[in-house]
Amino acid sequence: MGVSAEEISQHNDRQSCWVIVRGNVFDVTEFLPEHPGGEKIILKYAGRDATAAFDPVHPPDTLDKYLDKSKHLGPVADMAAVIAADENRKKTPEEEAEAAEDLRLAEARGNMPPIDSCYNLLDFEAVARRVMKRGAWAYYSSAADDEISYRENRAAFQRVWFRPRILIDVERVDLSTRMLGARVAAPFYVTATALGKLGHPDGETCLTKAAARHQVVQMIPTLASCSFDEIMDAAKGPGNPYQWLQLYVNKDREITRKIIQHAEARGCRALFITVDAPQLGRREKDMRAKAAALGNGGSSVQTAEGLRSDTSQGAARAISSFIDPSLCWDDLPWFRSVTRLPIVLKGVQRVEDVVRAAETGLVDGVVLSNHGGRQLDFARSSLEVLAETMPVLRARGLDRRIEVYVDGGLRRATDILKALCLGAKGVGIGRPFLYAMSAYGVDGVDRAMALLKDELEMDMRLLGARTMDDLGPELVDTRSLGSHPNGVPDDHLAQNVYDPLQTPRQRDAKL
Amino acid sequence: MGVSAEEISQHNDRQSCWVIVRGNVFDVTEFLPEHPGGEKIILKYAGRDATAAFDPVHPPDTLDKYLDKSKHLGPVADMAAVIAADENRKKTPEEEAEAAEDLRLAEARGNMPPIDSCYNLLDFEAVARRVMKRGAWAYYSSAADDEISYRENRAAFQRVWFRPRILIDVERVDLSTRMLGARVAAPFYVTATALGKLGHPDGETCLTKAAARHQVVQMIPTLASCSFDEIMDAAKGPGNPYQWLQLYVNKDREITRKIIQHAEARGCRALFITVDAPQLGRREKDMRAKAAALGNGGSSVQTAEGLRSDTSQGAARAISSFIDPSLCWDDLPWFRSVTRLPIVLKGVQRVEDVVRAAETGLVDGVVLSNHGGRQLDFARSSLEVLAETMPVLRARGLDRRIEVYVDGGLRRATDILKALCLGAKGVGIGRPFLYAMSAYGVDGVDRAMALLKDELEMDMRLLGARTMDDLGPELVDTRSLGSHPNGVPDDHLAQNVYDPLQTPRQRDAKL
Amino acid sequence: MGVSAEEISQHNDRQSCWVIVRGNVFDVTEFLPEHPGGEKIILKYAGRDATAAFDPVHPPDTLDKYLDKSKHLGPVADMAAVIAADENRKKTPEEEAEAAEDLRLAEARGNMPPIDSCYNLLDFEAVARRVMKRGAWAYYSSAADDEISYRENRAAFQRVWFRPRILIDVERVDLSTRMLGARVAAPFYVTATALGKLGHPDGETCLTKAAARHQVVQMIPTLASCSFDEIMDAAKGPGNPYQWLQLYVNKDREITRKIIQHAEARGCRALFITVDAPQLGRREKDMRAKAAALGNGGSSVQTAEGLRSDTSQGAARAISSFIDPSLCWDDLPWFRSVTRLPIVLKGVQRVEDVVRAAETGLVDGVVLSNHGGRQLDFARSSLEVLAETMPVLRARGLDRRIEVYVDGGLRRATDILKALCLGAKGVGIGRPFLYAMSAYGVDGVDRAMALLKDELEMDMRLLGARTMDDLGPELVDTRSLGSHPNGVPDDHLAQNVYDPLQTPRQRDAKL
Amino acid sequence: MGVSAEEISQHNDRQSCWVIVRGNVFDVTEFLPEHPGGEKIILKYAGRDATAAFDPVHPPDTLDKYLDKSKHLGPVADMAAVIAADENRKKTPEEEAEAAEDLRLAEARGNMPPIDSCYNLLDFEAVARRVMKRGAWAYYSSAADDEISYRENRAAFQRVWFRPRILIDVERVDLSTRMLGARVAAPFYVTATALGKLGHPDGETCLTKAAARHQVVQMIPTLASCSFDEIMDAAKGPGNPYQWLQLYVNKDREITRKIIQHAEARGCRALFITVDAPQLGRREKDMRAKAAALGNGGSSVQTAEGLRSDTSQGAARAISSFIDPSLCWDDLPWFRSVTRLPIVLKGVQRVEDVVRAAETGLVDGVVLSNHGGRQLDFARSSLEVLAETMPVLRARGLDRRIEVYVDGGLRRATDILKALCLGAKGVGIGRPFLYAMSAYGVDGVDRAMALLKDELEMDMRLLGARTMDDLGPELVDTRSLGSHPNGVPDDHLAQNVYDPLQTPRQRDAKL
């Protein structure tokens, strides 16, 4: 028979809090204080259907894994009554704002530019920004503090210039390369990004399918919206090279061990341990969006005791409380002991740590990364760290012992080629594929990858390079890479009184 | 019985000028030419109640200290009559403008963003700008000449980048440090800023109370709106570490001696002598605001003989005529002789002077500072001077003999950490706390400090540092710090004719 | 009698496709798949008159050369009926947009600024932009990717400064110089640019005539709208020094051989082989314009298999499919064997390749060029490569063996003089003359050249140089030339809260 | 009796051209082709009163000097009739535009900000721009080509920073210094600028009188609107130190000799020979303004033969045709032979030429200058040349043999102090005084000088300098002076899609 709508609606506060997810009722009263995202967001749906809010930020197996079976109260008897009650309910101002946003987005979606009017990765971002929910956009696009590192990641590529070779026979160009021992069709991979269902109902599987079509690697995130197995299932098929696993290390190492060994068993081919996130960063756009959604009203005035209220967090911090800030070099042998997968440290940010990683003999690679500018603002771009790192590795003969990857800020094939010229084995691309997915689903990601490959092929020709082995530091000019003359103050008065030159104007013709 | 409203109103010009302050009448006729702020501002209130204009810019004990008792004419007999007369009086255009501003500000205050929508120190500034009187905003925000140094102070921090360590156990992070021998909870202090009541009726005590809650030091300004004793009284209580005294040196050294010895007796813990202000700077925003308030009409056209009229000064110069421009190195032994407090020189701006200060053996520290950009425009940022200074001090073994502090332009924990990495013992923060206070009072300052601490804790984790001792120059990249490519002229014609790339637009979809 | 309008109109699809060009009918059904610009653009005119679209992008002898005589169906019997049918036809949305654009341009043309209100080369660009068709503007103005190299070409000149000599007798200044052995009146030449009829119905002959008047060289492009012979015919006359031939090397070398030998026979004086375009670049403005013209509707969603649909190309790629990407150093002896003309490599981009070219002994010069920024984005400016190249050539004694030319970004005589000071023998100018032509025809190009000469004469006086031989590196300061601090991120929050200084305002006077 | 209005009005074309100036009639028919400003501007007034156009650009003794007495036809018989006829005449579109401008300016003048709302030199420029005629503004404010050097002049000062000394007794500060042997009250002088009556009816005498009041030097321009003697007469009086003469060297050396010897006889104290203007520069704003005034219609389309029509010139070229472009080093002994005045070369732009000048033993000083950016665009700033020059002079012991001055771009006392620290003996200021004069006449210039002195006194205190001798290179940081990273291309797409951070907004409070 199931639980009646009437009864569910009684359990609508902190004393007794039931919620509906996908037609089933759950008693989450005791779970409230443990919820990583804060109790406030759950209480918003107390006594009601929470599916729409739950789905994008939780893998489908979440309730099975984390809520005791005794709290699974069974199916709703009459969903129609639930829906009717919800429609008759007086909406809060936040809900009304949300409904207005939904209307606006529906119109924007109905009026989207055709997919083939996107000619580069930034075009997808422009479209996505117009069709994504404010909170989803804020979560994907936000970065730490003033977002200086976020933008520096892009800018750094623009401080490197090419020195192309001419008169090379470039009729045939080969984009394929090897990563961690296996061949892939192009030197980029889909790097791990969380909460894919915020952008598209199919979540990370959109990325999986497009990666398979293009024979490039996808790195599966710990904080995916889809479950790990859903993603691996989607990856099946001919031509798909393989998946990697990105790992946030849990304070409970047993959980971590299970995750690693399950991934290895399912055919994942490498383990990328995130080392730049002992604590997830403060991202103010994200925090501001979440505060707006929650009405921003209930939180008491902050005091010297702390800022740990819900509204100061945003989606990022909400989902990360399990991460172990004590993770350190001494933990590496344990990882080596629980898996035979290649181990790569993701988020290395200085040459000294790359050298140290290589000298341990325990890791197979590093990703130079500042986490898309989302962690420590003013962390340098991976490209700048790469240019600092490779000569040192070569001088010490360590460049053959580990593979070096970079991510952050790549939007053009020229960016990829600059990183490869400077010694990277491959590059990770994150947000651009999320935006392509959010706007156009799997077809968007597919087209984004096709555009990148098309640019790569042309740019290699124009650079005079036939294969990845032809790329080297002699093809780039990096003299300005380390130059950051940020924040030059304007001379307002002088600019104010300056009378700029003008071109001839048509109204002059009318005199 | 007191003095009648009728009689007071007769004394309304330069021949005989009475004013009411807090219900008492004062004859200031003879004092007019001595008033540091000029006679014009007093004459504006001749024969009337001057309390609202008097209070923000004078400590409450001012009239007792500086006006002969014979001029204290006693209480007003009938304040109601004074108020009624004032209401009926025809207003000048400036007063009408002021009344209109008051209305606008009252509406802005009624419509303020909630305090917890401020996520960083700049947010408070944005709110404060909307709710502060024009003159108060101008006094706080103004700086010298073209305000290049003011903005460079902020920009300099953005030219320093991090080289974070990974895989450090940062579960526990300790923000505390020692300053001039005592422990404080965080490496920042509230630096001295004048005229706190311009921003909030409670003035500097707002800063005092928040500093006590957060266990950080407050430096008490010579030019406070509150009296020194009011501030020290507000500072009492458990947990409050201590106060420092900022000193403008008076031409009359006896006055200075008394101030120092009184501060020492009341428990102040260090003496910061300002050495960058033999004359207070020209701040044009401030001058313009004051001129507007005074109607800007009566001053005769300036001649070659000088510019010393009231309207050319602004609040800053008005309050500073007592400062001794002859203060020099030879005066240091005298300071050493009148107090046992640690002595710190505030406003040092070149390495040669830091070395000289250390070699005198008379001082315990220096503050590298350009006075918030309010004195000499194009004085360099304290961060740049710090990077120049510390290697020299270390080379000469002087880095243990004095402590080096910096202030100016700090808005983020990353700024603080950069200064500490480069060798600062602590950093002073001024305007941001004034803005937080002006917008939200003591709660604003409290939240601002809590936000800073929250950022500090996170950023230390992300930098791989557990304590202040873990911070060092190897964690920063300062190569661009000395680079100031100011004022590159635009290529107007070429920019004018350039047709920028565009992303796909929704209206394209309608074609 | 000719073919009837009625019959032609039946052949209006892929099964049977006839088109009218200049009053004659052609059966292009079998040619459709071979058309370099894609079949879509032809099918748009199937069964109709295609002259207006055909003319600007094909030399007049195209159909004779490339379409079998059997497909030439003879003259149209009744053009009036064709025209009437076309007028009655329901227009597609794209055609309506085109008609609206035509109206707008006609009005703009009727209201043009007088030619003598153009004082410099950028002024012509401003006028041209307003009177050119969108597609033509897009083709001329577009460049690769983000158009960074395109703009860098101009910016690089602005990073070089003069060190003028004084007190030199500059009453007489001589602008003439020698290029590849012959004297010309000025150190600039008209470089090769494709599709001149997009800008003006007379196409490249406008450039030819103006160059003749000014006694400067024109380089004839392979992809001209006018036929090679038309241009050579227009060049005849006294005073005209000579023409050069720009060559895209065809996969079929026999075609290339014929082109070269015909040019030599007609009196062309040098052969410039383009070496920076094994594949023509992606130019998104151009692609977007072409997609808009084609309605952007029919192309299927892109897949992993590729992006080779029509709309992804633009005019540039459409016309270039014959270019041989396998052209390499080994081909040089063959060129040397088929002609006695001087051979110059156009598009060299690094000093190593200049040295290699000189050491072959087979070439007489190089053009340092990045193809107007239209090929590989982030290719460096020719000026920067020049500054790198000349000292190396001089050190190896190769500077007398080859002549070095540059092009890209020159708009002012100062630009020309900078290049000459740094060792260039002459400079090529492309787009500015196209814009002058598009706005004002041959008179525009004439005035543009006159302006350049006027600037040159004056600037040589001011620089203290009487002849080209007086120009040398001691007259320029190139220290900043290699500096590209691109993309400094703004500090948005701080800028947002900053209250800029203001000058006195008139409304202040009203207070 | 005089000439009748009726008769004058008959002589209104090229065949017979009479004009009225200050009530007298002149026959300028034969003079038309010789007029340096072109015949067109005269023909505009043929048969009419030309006084208003004549006066600002010609000294009053011009007609006496340059027009044969036989062409002086005597006084107008009936000026009232002339005026009446002029009022009844149908106005040309240009005259109507001029009349509309006059109305607009009269209103702006009636509504000017009070003089004491100008707090710095840039403020005068802001006011002047609103109250000056378009043509006058264009003449004063224009500069060469893209006006890059013009703006670089200002920007260069902003790349030099201070290293102030502290704890110096600066109670007394002395601004006086010696220039070419005599004492002046401040280290700046009024440099020569042409056509003062364009800005104010009293012309250069405004500058003379203010300079006398402030005891600073004025340099008298060759191209003054006032006659030389008028200026010297205005200079008389106690306290006025002296005048200098700026000289454009005439092709007819006898004229030049007379000018020099007359100046020496009248008490001028030095001769500044302009060496950076063998030809006056192209200033497009000025050209555009003149073309607009002349209706821009009559000039035929330009051809390859040249651009020498009136409208291509502007005021600058019109007045300069007498300047001798053959002036060279060999001429210096002649100058030395005709005067005992100190000789200074004005417009030196490279260290080699400063050294050469010093080694001749014939000159007493140089002015490093690029003529206010009005001659060769991309000439470097005088400050940059100064920093290059002084170390070389000192190394060769030449710094005592000549005095080095700079001009261009100075707007603040900090600019002056930077130049003095780097070794300049004094600085010339031009446009700022012209703007102060144009807005407020002699009182404006007076206030501008008073403001500069006030800033100087304060800034010397803050810099820790009591006298000019205390200023030296150790007080400045010039590391960025030579850095000109001009024209960095924007990354439009990425900026377009970036979503900037926002501060809390008041409307958030309403949610």
C-alpha cells in the first residue's frame, strides 16, 4: 500500500523529518546533523518530495549506502496527492524565484543557437551560461577568492608564443599518443569534475560516451553524480581506451581501499590521488548562489566563534567534509600496497614536490594543477610550473621515471600544443566539456572533442609537426611566461581628460 | 537656569561666536583663528547647536582640554526652543543638500544587505560606500594625488604568487603568533586610523571590542574620535591581549611625553611613532567633499601668495597642524628616555632606513608603510619594500634585532600569508575594519575578522603550512613584484576599428 | 536561340543542376562534389542566375579552365524571363536578410565620408567596415582562432621606440630603394591578398593601378578574383616598376610549372612561394559569416567522424583545397630548375629557417610573416622575428646573400621605418589597401599610398635620416619588443569598490 | 574718409581679395599664394571683416612686417555698414555650426566651476576642454599620429617610484634653484607654446604675468600670438626673474639674427634653439578640426602627386613653412657668433646627441624633449632619455659643462621631483598652463603655479628633502621606466564568457 501523502506531510520539521526520493519515503530525522551539506537544505523539503534537489548532487546508490534500512519507509501510496498538495502549497519567495528562473531557462532552451554555431570551446561556455540554473553555473564556474588563479590559468597560455617550422611535409599528421602505457587517439583527456547532473540529467555518462567515441580517456571523479558503476557500464564498447579513477582520500582508509580495489576490478587503468585539496576551497560565487537558494535569512549574525553555518559553504564545501586533511607523503606506501594500478599525484604545484614524488619510486606520474583555480588563489598556472619543472627533471634524469600531465585553462589546440612542447605527456580538460554537456548533452561533448581534434590537426601542420615526438621546447617562446604585472593602477584623471582620436564618421559627411 | 536660546542666537558671527555642544554653551570667539580645521566650519554653526558636526571629529574631552573654563557658559536653558528655531530657519543650499543626503542614506540603511552576505573584506567596503555620508567616505577612502600608491598597495600583493607544498599533514593549523613579545591569536592587528565616529557613532570602541573578541591587537590612533581612556576602558576583559599606541609627535614635546606616559600607565604595550607624516598629505577627494559641504563660495580667488584657505584642506589637514615636521633621528634617544615601552617606527619606506633604525639599538621594530597611500603618491608598497629589506637584514644579522611589520592594501588572507612568507612578523589592517564598522558596527568588524581567520586557516592548509614558522620565501614567487608597467597608452584608432570575436547569440537561432 | 528560362528552372537540384553565369548556362551536376567551396553554395543557385555570387570569388576564366566544354550549354534565350521569375520567387530568410543588408549598405554608401577625411590607413578600415558586405568584411578582417597574432602584429610595432638624431640636414629626403635588384619609389609593396572582388567590382586591378601611379611593386596573389592576365594588362604603362607573383603550390606540379612560366613570360619579376600555409587556417568570423549566409540549417549534427561539412569552412578553406601540404625543403631545387626569377620564401617564422634558406643558395629572399595572423594563432609578429634574425644573419655573413622582407600589422610610416631600422629591405602591406579599395576604389588606394609617403617623408626628417641607408638599429629601442604580458586578470571586486577621482564638474557650479 | 563697405564687398574672390583687420582694409590678392596657412582660409573672409579669425593666430605687427605698405588701403569708412551687411548675409553651414558652437561655449562659460574647485593641473584641462573652441582645443591638445608619445610622456613618470627618507628635519623647505646662472623661485618654467590667443584674448601675456608673480621663468615662443615686445613689456616689474627666447630657425638667417639680437637687447636671458622640428608634425585632430571649419568640400580628390592641399594641414603646419629643415651641427658656431646669450638645444632625444652637444663647447644646456609628443610618434619620453643620459654625462665628466632640462607630460610635483632626482636642472611645463589660461586667464595660471608649489613643498617634506641639492637618484626606483609592453591583445571570447565576481547588492536584501 505504501505511506500516505497525508502522513508524510506531518513529518515536516527537525523533530521528525521524512522526505520522498524517487517515490519512496525516508526518515532522515537522525541523519540531519550528519548531512555534509547541512540540515537546512534537507529541512527545506521536510514532509515533501525532494527528488529534484537530491538527484543532481547524489549518486543513485547514496541512500542505500548511507541510510540504515530501518529508515527506508517504503513507497508513497499516492504520489498524485503529493503532487497536488505541493502545487497548492503557498510558495516561499525563494521557490517563486526558482520557478521564475525555470521559466526563463525553458525559454532560453527553446531558443538555443544550433550546435554547429559553436566553433570553439568557449562558445559552449557562452551558451551554457544562458541555459544553466544559477546554482549549477555558480558551482561549475566559481573559483577561489578573487578567481585570479582561475583566469591566470587561461592567461598563462597566452604568454607563450610559437616558433613554427616551415617546409615540413605535413600531409599526414598523427594525433595519437601513449598515456601511462596505452595508446589514445589524442593528447587530451576528460579530467575529473564533480556533480555532472547539475548540468545535464545524464550526468557524467555524457562525458563517458563522447570520450569513447573519440578514443580518449575519461577520469572518473569521486564526487560524480552518477555512480561509479553506471559510468563504467556506459564506457563499455569497442574503441574506448579506458577510464582512470580520481580519488579524494577518505578519513576512513577502509572506504578508500574498497573504492580503489573495486575500480581496479572493474577495469579502471590508473589511480589519480588528489593532493591539492586537504580542504575544499572557498568559492564565493558558489556560496552566494547557495545562500540565495536558501533564502539567506535564518542564519544568525556571525560571531567570533566561527562561520560554520550552512550559508557560508556553497555546494563545494558541502560535499567534501569526508576528505582527510592529514594525508601526507608517509601514506604513499599504503596506496602502493593496495593496488597494482599506476599511481599519479594530482595537484602538484612546485618542482621540489615533483622531484620528491619521482624519487619515492612509488608513483608513475604527476598532474601539475591548481584544481582549476578553485583551491588556493594565486597558485600559479600549471603551464608555468611545467616550464620550471621539466628542465630540472631532465637534468636529474627523472623525466623518464614519471609522466607529467597538466590541466587548467586549456581551451584551444594551441594551448595543448604549448603544454606538449614544454614536456607534458597529456593535458586534462574539465569545465569546457561540462559546458558542452550542459548545453547539448553528449552531442555537445562530441562536437567539442571533434573541434579540438580539428584544431590540433591544423595547428600541428602549421607548426611543422607530424607527430607528438616532433613537439619540443624549440618550437615555443616562453620568455614572458613568468611575467605577471597584475593590477596596474589606472591614471583616472589623465584618462578622463584625454580626448581620444576618432575615425571619420558618417555624420561628418552630412555637414 | 542656563543660557536662553534667544541670547545664544545673537552670538552668530565672527564678532561674537557662541556654539552649543551637547546642551552646553561655549564662547569660541577668541578660539576661531586657532581652530585647526579653520574658522569657517565653526562659523557655520555660530549661535546654534554644533553637536552633530562636533562629535565625529573631536574626542569628548576636547573642550575641557583646549577651551578656557571662562568660555564654558553653562547649559542651555531651553533646548526645545533651540531645536524649534533651527527647524524654522531657512536652510542654505548646502544644508538642503545635506538633508537630502541624510534621507538617501536612511533609505539605504533600511535596505542594507544582511551581514552574512558579506563574504570578504571588499564586500564590506561596497556596502559602506552606499551607507556612509559623502564626507566620511571621502575622508576614509581618499589618498594622495592620483591615488596611485593607494591602489598599488593592493596591486603589489597580486604580483606575488604561491608555490604551495603538497602532502603535508595539515589537520591542525595554528594561526597564533607572537608580536613584540606577547602571544596573539592571529598574525594581523587593527592599525591606527583617525576619526572613527565619522563611520559609526561608537567610533573606535567598535574596533576595540571586536579585537578583544578575536584576541588580536588594536593600535590606538592619536587622532581617535573616542578619547584614549574610553578606548582603554572598552578594551578591558578576559582574552584581550593588549593595545598599542600610535603617536603623532607634537611640536610641544611635553604634551607628547604626557601622552606616552599616560598610555604606559594605562597598560598600552608598545609605542608606534609615525615617521611618514611630517605634514599630512593632500587628498583631493577629501578636499572636494569638504569644499562641497562649506558651499565652496566664500573663498576668494587664489593668488601667488598661497593656498591656505579652508577649502583647500579637507578633514585630513585640518586635524594635523600640531604635528612636528622637524622630528628626526636625533629625537630617538629622548623617546627611549621617557618610556620603557617597545618603540616601533611606523612608516619606514626604504631598506637603508630600516638598517639605520636597527643599528641605533633604540627601536624594537619598524612598520613598512606608506600610510595607506595617503601621503606621498608613488611611494612604493610595503610589500615591495619588505622583499627588498629582509635579505639585507638577514645578511647583516639584524633580522633578530627588530621586528618588521607591514600595512596597506591587505584584503585577503593570501595577502597576509605573502607578507609573512617574505618575513613580516605581522600585518596591520585599517580601512577594511573601518568599512565593516561603518556598515554593521562591532558585528561587522567581528565578522570581518572571522572571515579573515577562516581564510587564513584554509589557505595555510592549501599552502602546506601548519604554523607561522612553516612560512618562508620558498613558498612564494616574487619575480614580478618590482614590475610596474604603468600607463601603457591605448591604440585608440586600431581598437576602434577592430571587430571583436563574438560567441553564438540566441538571436542567431531565430534567423 | 539559346536555352529557355523555363527549361533552366527545371534543373534545380542535385539530380540535375544548371546555373546561369553572365548570361550563359552551365550544367554543373557532375562538378558538384568537386567544388572546393562545397556543393551547398552552388545548389543555392540551382536553376537560377548565379553571377552575383560567382563573380567575386572566381577569376573570369574559371569556367573555361575547369568545366568541360560539353557542359557549356550556351546562352540564355530570355534573361528577362529569368529575372522576372527570380523576382516573383518567394525569398528564403537568408535572401531576405541579404536584401536588407544590401539596402543598409546602399544607404551607407550614399552617405560616405569624403575621401579626404581619411588621414591615415586606419581611417579607411573604419569606412570600409561600414560599407562592405558582412561576408566580405569577415573574409578580409578575420584571422586565426582568437586573433591574438593578428592584433599582436600591430602591437609589436608599438613596443619599439625611436631614438631620433637631431641637427641633420634633412631638406632633401629620398624614399626610394632597391628590391630584388630594381629601384622602387618607396620601401613598401602591395602584398598578395585573395578575392579582391569581394571588396570592389574591379578587384585587384585597383591595387595594380594605384601601385603603378606610385611606382611601387604589387605582388599578384594566386587566389585573385581577377585573372592573372587582367592584372598584368592593367599594370602596363610608364613608371610602373614591376609585379611579383605569389604562389600557392599545387599538388599537381605541372599546373604550378605552367603558372610560374607564364608569369615569367608576362614579365613578372620574382616568385614568392608561400610556405606558411600547408593548410589554410580556421577563421571563425569567416566561418560564422558563411554559415549565416547558408542558413546554417541543413548541416547535420557533427559526430566523432569529423567536421568536414560546408558550414565549418568559410571562404578561406573553401578556396584552398588544392594546396600541397607535403611541400618541403626538398622541393626547392625543382623550383630553381623551372624559372630564372628570383625566388623568395614567404611566411618564414624563425631564425633557424632563415639561415637554412640562405644556406641552400637557392633562394634570394625571405618574407618574415605569419600570414596576417590568419594561420597559426600565437605565431609571433614578423617584427619580433626580424629583430631575432638580423643579428644572426650578420654574424654569419648571410645578410648580403638574401633580402629580408616583413609584412603584417603595418599601418603607419613609423612602422615601416622601425622595420627598416631593424634590417628589413622592404615591407608588405595588405589589408589596409584592400580597405581603401573597398571604400573608394583605385582613388582610395592611391590616397592611402600618398598618405604613407607623406608620413614617411616627414618621419624620416624627424628621425634625422635622408635615405634608406641612414636607417639602422641605433635609431630604435627594442627592449620591450619580446615582452608579451598577455591576459593579466582584473581584480574585479577591488575595482568595483574603488571610487575613481573626478575632475570638477559643471553641475558643481550650480550648487 | 576711408574705404566704403560697399566697395570692400566687391573684392571678394581670388581675382581681387580685400579683407578688413581691426578696422583697416588690406589688399591681399597677391599675398594669397604665399600665405603659410593656405589661401582658402583667407578667401573665406574675402570682402569682409577677418579680425576675429586673424587675431588669435597672428601677432599684431604681422601685417606691418609682411604686407607691403602699398596694400594697406586705409581705414574702413563705415564699420556699421560692414557689420550690418555681415549680419544679413546668408551663413554657410560651417558658419552656422560655428555660431552654434559659440552659443554652446557661452553657456558653458556662464556655468564654469569656480576656480578653487581646481585642485591640480589636470582639473584645468577638464574645464578648458569644455569652454574652448573645437579648433583651439584641437590645436593645443593634438599630437603626432596615434598620440602614443604624447601619452607616454605622462605614463613614463608613473613608472618611476619613490624611496623616501624618514626622520629628516623638514620644517623649512626651499624650492628655489638656479637655472643658467640665475636664481628662480621654483624648479619649473613655462615652456614655449604657440598661438596663445586661441585660448585667451590676452594670449601669452597671461603666462608672463603669472610667471612674474611666482618668480619663475617664461620661455617666449617664436610663434606667439602676442608680439615679442608685448610680452617683454608685460614681464616688467619687480620680482620677475627673466625671460628666455625659443627660436625656430628661419631659412633666412638674417631674420633669425635680428630676432636673437633684439631679444638680447630687450633683456632675454637665454636662447633655446628648437632642434626637433625640421618640419612640423602631422596632428590629425588639428587637421580634422581645420577641415571641418573649412567645410571640407572644395579640395579635389587626392592623387599620387601629393597631398599639399589646405585641409591636410591643420594650424600647426600652416604656421611653420619658414622653418629651415637644413639646420645642422655646422650652424652652431654661427649662433655662438651672433649672441652672448647662453645657448640651449631644445628637443634632444638621445644620449649620443647630448654628449656631442656638450663636446662642442658651444652650448650651455639641452632640453630633452619630444615636443610634447607633437612631432615624431614613438619618440621616447624625456624622462626615459634623462635616465639614460645622466650616468653617461657623469661618467665622462660632462654633467658640469651643460645643464639638462626636460619637458613633456609633467602634471604633478611628484613628476618634477622625479626628474630632478634623475639629474634635471629644471622642467618645462606647457599645455597645463595653457589650459589654466584658457579657462581662467591669468588667475588660472597663477593658481596652477600655486598648486604646483604647494605640492612641491609637501612632497619634498614627505620625500625627506629640504633643498634641491638633497634630491638624487637614490630616492627613486626606475626599474620599470624602460618597460613599454604596449598593446597587449585582449582575449575577447574568454572575457566575454567570464562572469565577474560581484559585491552584495541592495536588491539581494529585498529577496
